[in-house]
Amino acid sequence: MKARTQIARLLGDVALVDISAVVGIFNAVVRVADATGIPLEDYKVPLTADLRAALGIDSYPSVSL
């Protein structure tokens, strides 16, 4: 069963719409931040090193840590 079907059954259609909107806006905000070159906060650099390496993010042309 798809997640959206489970959410609609458990929480209702209104909750499904709200959850979808939140997921959508977070996706958009991250894309805007990436596209504009907003730097990663200093304290997050060591905390995300392994994840960034696994995803290859540090090799993106726009990265400036």
C-alpha cells in the first residue's frame, strides 16, 4: 500500500493535502538554497561530512564549505 493511501486512511484527506504541501515546500526551499549558493553553516560541516561524501555533494561545482 502506498504511503499516501495509508495517510489518507489513517489521518484523512485534509491531512494528506497538508503533508503533501509541507513536503513540497521543503523540496522547493532546498532547491532554492542550493541554486543560490547559500553556504552550509559552519557547525554542520563536520556533522554532515560522511553524508556529503557518500552522496558526492562535495564535488558539485557550487560547493563552498
